[in-house]
Amino acid sequence: MTCRQTLTGMLVIALVVLASGCDRAPVGRTAPGAAPARDIALRERDTSLLREVDALNERCASRWWGDPDCLERACRLRTRELDLFDDVHAHTFTDIGESDYWHRGRLKFPGDLEQLLRRLSEESPRRGAAPCAAFGAAGNPPPQR
């Protein structure tokens, strides 16, 4: 057997091995719209929470410190948001797009609610008082990163 035949044989084997993997989806990816139910459930919880935050912010924009109900609702939403984040951290994503949404976006940067609570803390009548302190430690805005 000549060197050329050996090289050709090795090339054919390499092509067969590579071609056998071409019909598979990349590891960790699913077809668009085919995210597993648990991935979707977490995103739906987040979407619902963000809608509630927007509605509350619209309703209470001019009266955060004058209406204790507004602060209490914001703190309850923050507690729900932190619970959701705990569930996300404990979850193993099968859809890379969903994983990216959470780990490269939503968990990485402060959301509207966290920013609101930080701003309220800075604007507090008792300078720096956490707006959610009366409602439990879970509502306190985390330290800035």
C-alpha cells in the first residue's frame, strides 16, 4: 500500500466520521420554539412579574413614599423576583437561548424593580433606609456590583 492510498483511506474515514455528526443539532440547542416546559415556565413567571412591576410603577410613580401600599407591593414583588431567581439558579437549562436570557441578561444586570428599590433607598426620608426593611430582609435591594 502506498502512502497516497493510506492518506486517501484516512481522509475517507475522517469524512465519514464527520458526516455522521452533521445531521445532529449542536449540543445544548433545541429547535426554535421547542424549549422544554420548565424553561418556558420560568420565562412566563418572569414575564408576568415584569408586567406587574410596570403596572405598579405606572400607578405609583409619583407617590412611592406617600403610599405605603405601593412600597409594600414593590417589596412583595421583589420577594417573588428573588424566589424566581433562586429557582433559575437551581434549574439546568436545556435550551441555550433560555439559558442566555437568564445568565447573560436578566440575572447579570439589575432589573427595573431592583433599580427602583435602590433609587427609593437613596431618596428615603431617612437617607439610605431600605424601603423594604419593614417587610423583611428579602426585599432589600442588593449591594451594587
